[in-house]
Amino acid sequence: MRIGILSRNSKLYSTRRLVEAAEERGHEVQVLDTLHCYMNINSSDPSIHYQGEELPSFDAVVPRIGASITFYGTAVLRQFEMMDVYPLNESVAISRSRDKLRSMQLMSRKGIGLPITGFAHSPDDIPDLIKMVGGAPLVIKLLEGTQGIGVVLAETKKAAESVIEAFLGMKANIMVQEYIKEAGGADIRCLVVGDRVVAAMKRQAQEGEFRSNLHRGGTASVIRITPEERATAVKAAKAMGLNVAGVDILRSNRGPVVMEVNSSPGIEGIERSTGIDVAGKIIEFIEKNARSNRTRTRGKG
């Protein structure tokens, strides 16, 4: 098979591992800088050009699209889809998961465990918004934030009001969530491929920090997840329409709650902490599905 990988940097761990796993299985792989792809959009012969030449035909494309280039990246991916190239994750599913509010609403519709989440526009509604999610402490998140950036823990009502007012004053889109204290600054990253969790790790925030992201200094370790947590992660990925996803779960007193679904999960931390060949499992999934050009049934929303 000929496989294209959309990635800004061929030296990134996740990109390198996917290339290695594909080549080990006899596939031809080309890494394409997403922002250097440009498109000829027409009804008879749509094409994608790269470095002055039209790209050859691919059997599958793996989108490693960073949040900062979602708009252009999904446009390039849609062009591949128009050309009947199998996408590991479809463009509509990536767009769906990147919108934090939309993804929460979709998971709520499917009955997936979530932290109590509030969303409002008017500063006049701030006191009731805080009360609605259970009061302080609470978590305030920028909808466009990634890797823990734009996430604030407000420990008092007064602090929460000040932070929310500041964000709204800057015309920023935010959501407010209950703080799951019993999680103890830890979350579980489940790596979903197809209909199963192929690997899971616990991410523990460093002392004095509530964000467990590895980019924020969190540490990773292997963890055994429960059947309920496994089912929740798979259900969350399906709600987004994603074939491959990193699903972040907190252990709450009422069961697992999903914090986020990532459409381009990094695999370095989870491979190194678990010893599982995640890249190989992703390539295996492509082999089973690309030849028949099967994609996940698109969810509504």
C-alpha cells in the first residue's frame, strides 16, 4: 500500500514511529507537510500538489493535524477524501472533536459520563453559571486551548468570577466545569483504535499542578482500566466518528467521566510507559480497512 502521513515535522516521535511501522510491514510511506499541500478543486479531476508536482495516488492517508492548523489541515484531508483516499480519521470527525463544546454536547447525547459543564455568553449569568456546575473550586477552559494551555483552576467563587469576567471581556469562548477533586490530579489516557482500547496510561500531575498533561510536567505510568472505563473510551471515540483517538478520562465518585477526545493523539508517552506497539496497531487497522475503503458511519452533529 501507498500511505501518506500529513505532518508538519517528519522528525516528531509519532510521525517517525508510524513511518517505521508501515515500512516494516512493506508499505510505501510519504510524509507530507500539511501546509505545503495545495489543491486543484474541480468536479472532473480533483488533485493535490506538493513541492511543484501533482501527488501520486495513495491508498490511505494518516492525518496528524495540529490544533493550530485545523482549518487548512481538514481542507487538505477533505481533498484526499474527494479523491477516494481512505482517511484514518475523517475530516468531519476531526472538526467535531476539535470543538470542545460541540464534542461535549455530542457525548451528552450518547449518555457518556461527563463532568458537569456550563456555557454562557453574558457576564450577568456568571453567578448562576458557577452555581449550576456546583460552585468553587471549578475549572475554566478556553475552547481553543490545547495541551493544558488556557485551563484555569479557580479555587474560590470570587476567583472564578474574576477569571470568567476576564475571559468574556476578551471575547474568548470558554466553558466552565466542575472540579473532580477525587481524581487527585490524575487522568487516564486511553488510546482507541477501531473498536477497542489498545493501550492506556495514567498521567499524574506534578505537585502543585492540577493539569496532568505530559507537556505540563505530568508523569506517565501503565494502568489497568476497568471494563466500564474501556467501554466509555470506545463510546466517546465513536461519538466523534474517530477511528483512532486519545480519550482522557477521570475517575470520579460516579464513575468514569470524559474530559476530552483527541483526534491526533501523541503516541510517545503511551508507547514508552506501556511497551505496546501502538503505531503497529494503527497500521494494522489501516490494512484491514483501507482496501475495502470502509469508514466509520458518520455521526450526527
